[in-house]
Amino acid sequence: MRPLLSVQGVSKRYGAHIGCADVSFDLYPGEVMGIVGESGSGKSTLLNCMAGHIAPDAGKVIFDTRADGPKDTVTMSEAQRRMLSRTDWAFVHQHARDGLRMGVSAGGNVGERLMAVGERHYGDIRGKATDWLERVEIDATRVDDRPTTFSGGMQQRLQIARNLVTGPRLVFMDEPTGGLDVSVQARLLDLLRGLVRDMGLSAIIVTHDLAVVRLLADRLMVMKSGRVVEAGLTDQVLDDPQHAYSQLLVSSVLQV
Amino acid sequence: MTEYNFAYLDEQTKRMIRRAILKGLAIPGYQVPFASREMPMPYGWGTGGVQVSAALLTPDDTFKVIDQGADDTTNAVSIRSFFERTAGVATTTATSEASVIQTRHRIPEDALTENQILVYQVPIPEPLRFLEPRESETRKMHSLEEYGLMHVKLYEDISRHGHIATSYAYPVKVEGRYVMDPSPIPKFDNPKLGNMAAIQLFGAGREQRIYALPPYTQVVSLDFEDHPFEASKADHPCGLCDATDSYLDEVIIDDQGGRMFVCSDTDYCTARQAAGHKGKDAA
Ligand SMILES: Nc1ncnc2c1ncn2[C@@H]1O[C@H](COP(=O)(O)OP(=O)(O)OP(=O)(O)O)[C@@H](O)[C@H]1O
Ligand SMILES: [Mg+2]
Ligand SMILES: [Zn+2]
């Protein structure tokens, strides 16, 4: 099987600071990769390099495109990259307001990607938006309400619906449950797990929260100072960490 | 009387504006930045249009100014007299006699010809502005032809009002490429934008943008398959000239709430009345 995403030697510096350094891994279709590490370890930098939000200084991010097979997204044109990000990719931000249009109705938020790829039938767009609201457990009667009238958990679910409506194959998530109450987090995680399974999604999920990766991720990478210090199957890394830093990370969580 | 350079602006500024106009004509619907000058009138008075007109006018031109279709509003009168004073050009209220027509919020009813130029005053040139305030982002959207957001606005309209309620500044796509704000003309005028014989120039003073439609350009109003564009107007004949094909203003005629509908294009209405057409409210 061919990897859906192949990250090869990706590095990004901010002046003298290291953002991330020489990261390589393959992600196969249907796989969920977790990325954990302390604050400042380079998780978001790496995720944004992969999602095309920032340009890495070195390395390749090869995505298996539907039309042309594996293509390096770092060197493809911006137009192609932006097309990927509204069709085959999804990006779920930690803060829903970074990923939503707060002045636009829930239906308009979900419909935007459909309209961006050329759908021009209002009734169809609205129908799909309504279906997606229900799939993320938002009552269909809220379709014309703005996200400002939604709770934090609902906003996050709306962000997910808005991203998944075009049937992407790869979802990037940066702390998708951060800032939510524990019970709201649990519901969101269940929802994400169901969607990943039902849609056969591949995903890369950045989090501080080892419980999140335990639940969602097949594999895990541990980052420290911009580098991957350990990688493996999630249960293996969490239950039997090899690197001293991973051991510290796991034990500090267990003590909580 | 103060001495002015012909048409107020110095020659170098006019050259700069002409270059922007030519670039605009070469890339229909594309917003060309230009270094807008201070004009001796407030921005709300159409300084973008005034600068475009100033760069176009020659001593042989005949100039007409309309404001919402009328030649006699304060705004229209003062722009007309500004160019009478600074360029000494002939002015007219007759659409057919004008070589350059500066307009705010209307396209004349009479079809324009290849010998005419229509100059629009534009307050906000960026059609994507209302949902995407970042200029860097809207510029990218234009360059990459990412116009989904324009339909989000129309979607919101329908979801709120049951139909596309946008009735002014209705967005259009030019030659299948750039999405453009036609300035706050009523959508009734949108079909006239396309395939027009005259050159159409759009000037935004405060926003420092010029854009253009060369003659016979394809211009399509955005819509949905199940909510097609409609060039609507009040469903009445003109009370003065009985025209059924012109855009109408509703006018209050007494303090008992009496009202009538009259052509917003005063030249069109006057000419029809002179030709003997009579509406039900005509004296
Ligand atoms: N825009 C930037 N300019 C300069 N340095 C930056 C910038 N963004 C990140 N950094 C630095 O790069 C390193 C990695 O940051 P990054 O945001 O990727 O970490 P993170 O693992 O996502 O942290 P957190 O868990 O706090 O979100 C840090 O040292 C950070 O200070
Ligand atoms: Mg981060
Ligand atoms: Zn009339």
C-alpha cells in the first residue's frame, strides 16, 4: 500500500530558533497519527508545515493526490495547494473562531466548501449542510443561526462539519479538544472517533492530552525541541516508553 | 477666478491615472491600484469618478453627470460645474449628446454607443470585503479565482429572506474570470453592464482603485440554479411618461401619504414626455 502522506526531512527555523527539525514519517490511508510533546516542542509548526500554512525550510511533504498520485505539496503551486486544502484536506483549529466564519450562519459555514468547489444549487447545498449538522449532533433547526449563539463544544462540532462536508481524506487537528470542559471533550472525542471510523479518514492530531491520543491515535510521535524522539504504536509508546523524555511525559500524566 | 491646469489635475497625475485605466481595460474586472489625489470635495462625492473623468476629458468632450439618474442633484450639479470651471468643457443633460457620462448609482436607460464612456463613482470596490476584511486575503482570492465566498453571501441572503435580497451592488463575474462590484447600481441595471458598446470605467477615490469593462464585455450576475438572477424593478409604469421599461423611484407627492412612481433617469423621462407620452400622474 502507498502512503497517503509521506513527510521527509521537514525542518523549519524561526531565525535562530528551531521550530521543527528533520521530521520524517509515513501516514497510510485510514491511519490516525498522534503528535505529543511539551509546549514549544514544535507540534504546531510541524502540523502547519504539513498542511501548507507555513513553508518548511527543507524537506518534502508528499501527498497522494486523487488526480495525479504522489505530489510534493511544498513545491506545488499555491493554487493547487489551496485547492487541496478545501477538498481533500481538513484543518480543525483549537479555537473554533479561527476555523469558522462567525458572521455567517451555520448552514453557510458548512456550505462554503461546497460552493468553493462549484456547487450552485441552493437547495442541495442547504440539504447537505443540514445533514452534516445532524451528523455532528447539532439540531437541524439551528441551520440559520450564527456560531456566536453556539456553545464552545457546538462551535467545535460545527467546525468539524464545515471541514468534512467535501469528504476530505486527510484531517489535520491542532488541539481539537483544548479549552473545552472534560464532559464536552469526551463527547467530541466520541464523535471524532466515529467519523474517523465511518469515513475511513486519515488524521494527524496534535495534542497535550495523552488520553486523546490513547482514544484516537493508532500511532504516536513524541516531540522534544523540534525533533521526534520516539515513535511507535500508541499503546506501545504509552505503556512502555523507551526514550527518557517519553517516560517523563507518560509518568507526569499518570500522576495527574 | 483661480487658474487651474486643464481638468484640475496636473499632467503627470493624469498620465498615471490613464495608465491605470488602460491596465484596467486590458484586464476586465481587475482592480488596479492608483495613487488617488486629494480633490477639492469630500470622498462621498465621488472623487474616484472625478479623477477618472479628469484624466479622460479633452476640450472637445461633452460631459454629463447623473446622481441616481438625475442631473439636478447637488452632487451632480457641483461635479458638472467643477469641470465647466476647470476644463471649460461643454456639458449636457441629454444622454445621447454626452461623450463622457459620470454616474452615481445608475446606468442611463438609453443604450450607450461606441462613442461614449461611462464613468462610475465607486464607494467600495472590493466585492469580497463584507465577509473577508483582510485585503491580503481578498487579493489572493482574486488571483487564485477563489470565489466561493461570493456565493456564501448570496446563500445567507436566501436563508434569511427566502430569496436573494441583494438589490444594489449585485456582484458579477466578468469574462468568466474576475468577480466585480458594479458599484451601488440597482440590480435592474446589471444586464446593461454586459455587452455594452460604451467603455465603462469605475473609480474608487478613498480606496484608490480603478477597474474597467471594455466595450462588448461578457458580464454575468452571480446566482444559484434554483434561485436565478432577476433584474427586478417596481411593477408600475412611470407616472409621468408611462414607460414600463425604466427603473422607477418612488416619490412622495403630498403629506397625505400620496406617492407615485417616476423614472429615476430624468433625461429619459423628460424626452419621453416631450415626445407626447403621458403617465397617469402627469399634470
Ligand atoms: N511565529 C513564530 N516566530 C518565532 N518563533 C516561533 C513561532 N512559532 C513558533 N515558534 C517557536 O518554535 C518552537 C515550536 O513552537 P510550536 O508552536 O510549534 O510548539 P507547540 O509544540 O505547538 O507548542 P504548544 O503546545 O504550546 O502549542 C517554539 O520554540 C516557539 O517559540
Ligand atoms: Mg501548538
Ligand atoms: Zn418616466
